[in-house]
Amino acid sequence: MHGQHLHALLVEDDDAYATMLQAELTAEASARLSIDRARSLSDASARLAARRFDAILLDLGLPDSAGLDTYARVASAAGDTPIVVLTASDDDGLALGAVHAGAQDYLIKSAADAYHVARSLRYACERARLRRTLIEREARFRALVDQSHEAITLLDEERVAIYNSRAVETVTGYLAQELEGQRFDRLIHDDDRPSWLQMFRSCLDRPGTPHPLGYRFQHRDGSWRFGQAVIVNHLANAAVRAVVVNHRDVSQQKEAEEALRASEERLRQAYKMEAVGRLAGGIAHDFNNVLTAIFGYTDLLLEQLPDEVSRGDVLEIRRSAERAASLTRQLLAFGRKQVLQPRVVDVRAVIAAVEPLLRRVVGRRVAITVRCDAPIAKIRADPGQIEQVLMNLCANARDAMPEGGQVEIRVEDRLVTPDEAALRSGLDPGAYVLVTVGDSGPGIPDDIRPHIFEPFFTTKEQGKGTGLGLATVYGIVKQSGGGVYLDPDGGATFAIYLPSLAATTPEVGR
């Protein structure tokens, strides 16, 4: 701009001074200035409304205005055009007041020749240009920052927020201004704060290096959310002079990742159970063939042995073979290779028939309650196998409550939606009879839950359980076309879904 021709407005009511100044500036070839003149505030306002000037030379004492009011009114009409104030030698205080109000400079009339006036105007224009550039850059910065989905916080070296972008409200629930002057870690969970402080100290020691961090923070609504931040130390950067924190709420992403992990785990578990089931069923089938031969030869021996002592030994062999056959039946049930005799049955009738036996199985210390919350749809299943399922679950509940407790059997019609089916591995949407068997015992530890349906898995002492009870339940329900699941609540609650034969089903959500 130094070599650029400037067009300035001189606002001066003193004709002699104005004529002299204009003549000197015209004679000063290096000035490269052209001057328009206004004799009053109203005249100046009209000229400023008609065109734009590069700069304004303003005398504060005019016929229709005086003092700082003159500057304020001209500045209002001039917009961002730079103003240099002209003043008499005894008006320094008034001129300084104008500078404090926004004037670029002031000149004493008696001491300012054409060279100094031109230089002051050019410097004023340059400063105004730089100021406009800074304002434009800041406006662009704020526009970019405020439109960002990520929140941006500037911290001093004591972790105190000196600036927050508008997105901070979306992330934290607090207005940006509410968190300014507050330490950033005020909202971070107590357990995560030490990691945050360590990261911040590392950030101070390594300027310019991004430091990522995940943490939990408390939203304004009181809920705990998952946050993710990238912290960079720009304290030494004169344009920033802050630690820059880009942070966002990743709670939904975390929940989606957890849901995906849970879904993958359910799928892996389903594949594992399918593979183990095929193996167990195949072994049991072959083993059953071996047992058939054992039964045949022991029966032949029993017919040929005359004395009771020899017959007793053979009978003991046969009883051991019968116990082995019982295990193979359970393995076949798990492998879904047993021979069933399915027919249409009413679940209420099955439970009513087996209830007295269930009460004897659990003993006097355990109370059994049966609740039917809706008309029961019929199912197609082997009633003896459904009874076996209830027997095994109640026996397990009894063993889990040696001091006594409660067992509740609940039956309801259930229309499984696609959303619910997605949470139950291997279950298709549709109409089911849902049988839940729950107890008031201590529940099943999280580390054991993934293995409870596996054959031969047991937490009981050696000799007190084969580990086939729940495996048998799993196989029977699967072979009947349904699914069995352990629900995550207090005690141990098993949800058994059996395909319904009802023509209509109730609304979902009961």
C-alpha cells in the first residue's frame, strides 16, 4: 500500500489551514494523496454516504459538532475507514480520548507538515488493513470451529478453559461460556482423571505432538458419557498460545462397538455349541452301539450262569452299562440326535403334570411358584422331554440354594420381533410360548456364563455332577425348534422359547 494512491477526506472548518494543507500535499510528490474537503459534520456525513474514502483527517471542533461526539458520529458514518484526528497543541487529552475510542492516530496541526500527514495516513490505512485481515481470519476461524461437530477447547497451562467452541454444548450439555474459566478435568470421571493429568503433563513436555485420550465424563444431565480427545500443546505459538483440545462424545460409537462384540460373541458361542453338539452326538451314537453289545452279552451271561454270586457280578456290569446309557442319552439330547415323540401339547398341562414331582425334587426348603400370565398357545414337542427340561432346571436351582429359596416358573405367549431375535442367537422372529424358570439364588458368575450349556462343564465337586444337565436342556429345546438363554438378572433365570402353534398371538410388549 506504500506506493498506492490514497483518496482521503479532510473534515476541517478552518479555510486557511485546509487550503495550506491541501497545497502542501499537492506539492509533496511522494505523498501520492488526493484530498476532498468537508467543512462540517453534516457535510462529512453526506460525502461519506456518497462514496468510500481510504482515510479521514478529522478536526474535532466543527461548526455543528465538537469534541469526542464529533469523532463518534464520523466513525459511525465511516465504518471501518481509518481516522486520523487533527488537534491544536492544547487539545492532547481530547485527541488521546479519540485514539482510545478507536482513532488510528492524532496530529498536532502546528507540527504536522505534508510529509508527516501523508505518512500518518498511510500507516493508519496499513493498520486498518491488518485489522480487517485479522477480523476476517478470526471470522473464518470461528465459522469453521462453530460448524465443526467436534468441540474445541483452548486451555492454559493450568488446564483452565480460555475458549470453548459452540459444539461444546452439544458434547457436554453446558453453554460454552459456562465452562470458560473452569478446569477441563472438572467433568472427567474420578477413575480417569489420573490418566488425563498424566497425558496433560506429557503434552506440556512435548509441544506440537498430538496426544489421544479416551475417558468418561459427566454430561450436564448427570449421565456418564464416553469421550475421546486429541490434545496438542500450542502454548509457544504466538497465534494460539494455548493447549488445543479437540474432543467429542463417542458414547453411541462405544455402545455400537459393545453391541457388535456381544453379537460376535453370541455367534461364536452358537458355532461352538453346534460343533460340540455334533461331536457329542456322534460319540454318543457310536458309544451307544458299543453299549448295545455289552447289554447283549450280559443278558446272555445271565441266562447261562447258575449261581447267584456270578450273576450278581454280571448284574453289576449291566447296571454300570445302564448308567453309561443314561449319559449317552443325555449326550444324544445335547447333540439333538435322540429319538423324540413330538405331539401337540398344552404347556400348562405339561407343567401341571410334572409339578408334584418338581416339588419333591427341590425339597421342602425351596418353594415353587407357577404363573401363567396369558392364554397358553399349544406347541409341538415331546412332553416327556419338556418335563426333563423342567426337572433339570429345578434340580440345578435346588443345588444352588442349599439353605432354601424360591423358584418361579412363568409361562406367556410371546411374539418375537426382529430386534428381540437379534439379541437371541439362533432365534427367528415369530410366535413362541416363553417359559422362564428363575431362582432366588446367588446367580451365575460372568466368567462361567459362556460355558454353562457345554457338556461336562460343571462347578460342582467331583462326583456330584456330570455337567450334562444344562447341556441336555439345551439339546432338547433346540431339537424342539426353540432356544434357551440365560437372562442377565439376579439369581439364575432361564428363558425357554418354544415355537407356538397358536393361530393368533398377542401384541408384543406385554
